Amino acid sequence: MSRAVYFDYNATAPVLPEAAEAVADALALVGNPSSVHRFGREARRLLEDSRAAVAALVGAAPEELVFTSGGTEANHLALAGAGRTRILVSAIEHPSVLEAAPCAVRIPVGPDGIVDLVALKARLSETLEPALVSIMLANNETGVIQPVAEAAHLAHAHGALVHCDAVQAPGRIRFDAELLGVDCLSLSAHKLGGPKGVGALIVRNDVPLASAFRGGGQERGRRAGTENLPGIAGFAAAARAAERALAAARRVEGLRDRLEARLKARAPELVVVGKNAPRLPNTSCIALPGASSETQVIALDLAGFAVSAGSACSSGKVKASHVLKAMAADDKLAGSAIRVSLGCGTTEAEIEGFVEAWSAMRGRLVAQSAA
Ligand code: PLP
């Protein structure tokens, strides 16, 4: 392969041309959306059109949407702003949820990576104190899709509010905030071809939300600060293009399945994490027992393929994945997983190239461990 191949769409997706164009056009607008004059009104119009487009992506009403600086802020806003001190989260949430509520009760997942609804029900039944439950729609490391609608039904029956981190889902699976039945839902533009640094929280059912930032009445008082209009316009353009990505999801899934089958045929010891669970069509979390995630990511990068460690990287140190550990994987397996995440631009030739590069890497690692 002469050029580098990008297989890290779950980290961030390439910016779509129409999103880049929308950002550039919005940069040319002078006004502040809060200003009363014509320049302000023009900016306000773009803001509200964008709000409607992003809300429509998840079947929400425009007034239910609060723009944020990304998925991380949306998660913090929901967890801190909903005003519940008893918080229950799945053990496989993104760190932006886990660290927003460090004292939260962690609900386990099964070996398939799916949250244990029996355990959720048991923890909800322990006390009458109204809780907030946070369950992600699809896991960023494994792609495993969670039974959010069932969890929401259960939680509501116990008087709890429900938040869902849906950051990885738009453009990959069809879903709707109302059908999920959640009260709050987090989104991020850069996972679906929008710019980085912009996201949204959908707030439904008139849930009162305390703002984290004060000092301005923007976003109906739920998030003070002049809106990032270029980012928001880019987010809206990506949201409008999500249908195109959904139309390509089956093709992408075929490529992902072929990748896994080809690797497994060459390396029977390969573990495909969450293989039997419903998964995002673009995501493959594969563990090569005995080979560290970091070594694999570096070797594949040298071979021209950009993938991620299926593990959290903090202060330059790669730690075994909390997601895989929660799935009862031992430390060795949890430290040997990589995440390959594909997108609309992925081609068959790239998949074949990856299979060859991965097999060559495995051959070298096997030879080294035998020496
Ligand atoms: N939630 C999930 C599931 C994610 O995968 C990510 C990003 O990787 C985030 C939240 C954070 O989103 P952002 O990068 O927009 O802050």
C-alpha cells in the first residue's frame, strides 16, 4: 500500500466535503446569533436551521436540542445537570460518563458486552431514591449495541431518568430518541463527518437541566456562551448526510465481516470481541492473545494502516481496556485487542491489504515469541 489507510472512524471520521463547505460559509458570516440587527438575525437563522437538522437526525424537536462543545460536554451536562445524586451507569461507558459520575453504581455487562438488565433492575429496586441511569447506545471499542429501550422502560418504572450516550450511532444504525424512550441523549459531530469540538444534548420530557456554564442566556439558559456557529453548521451538514452513510452501512458491514473471516482463517487463535452480539456495522474489536495492543497498533501503522488500541491511553501509557475487562476478559486478552473501525470510504482492496499486513505482523510476532 503506497498511502496510509484510515481505519479509525470511531475515533473520528474524515470531515465530509459538505461539512467543510458549511463551516467555511458560516465563518464568512459576521453576526452573533444573539444580536438583534440583520447580521445577528442571519446568524440566528443559520443556528436554528442547523438545530432543526441535527434534531431531525434523532427524531427530536429543535427546542429539545442544546449545542455543546462535543460528546464529552453533553455527557457531563446530562450527568451533572439532571440533579440526581444516585446515578447508575453501565460498566462499559465512555470515560466521559464514568468520570462525570465517579461515585456512580456500575451495572455489569455479560461476556457478550451487553448490559445486564437483571442487575440493573436489582439495583433500581434497592432504594426509593430517584436515580439517573446512563447507558450508551453502542460501545466505542467493541461496537456492541445496548438494549437502551428496555433499560429505559425498566428505569422509568422505578422513577429514574435515563441518559443515553449515542455518540457512536448516527449514520451507522437507525434510531430515534423517542423510540428509545430516553430523557437525554448525547451526540458528537466528528463521529459522523462533522467538525471536531461540537456536539449536542437532546433534553426530552421537560427534564429540568442545570446549566454548567452561566453568564448568558444562550441555548434557552441551558448552556451559556456564544454558539460555535461554524462548527454547528458543519454538524448540521453532516447530519443531513447521515442517510447516505446509513445506505452504505450494509456494504461496510460486509467488508467488516469479510475482514474478520479472513483473519480468523489465517489465525484461529484470534478472538473477535462481541462477535455474537448485535454490533455497529463498521466496528471490529479483535484480540491476538500474547501480542500487546500497543505493539500491534505501531506495527500496523508502520505497514500503513491506522487503527486504535482497544484500550484506554492515559499519560502515554496504554492500559488494558475497561470495556474488555468488564466483559470478563482476562488482563492478557484485554491488553491484546485492537479496534478496526471502517467507514463509507473503505474499499475491498484496503481490506485485502490489511489482511496481508496483519498476517505478516502476526507471523513476525509468532517467530519472535518462538525465538
Ligand atoms: N462517548 C463516546 C461513546 C465516544 O466514543 C466519545 C469519543 O470518542 C465521546 C463520548 C466523546 O465525544 P467528544 O470527542 O465529542 O467529546
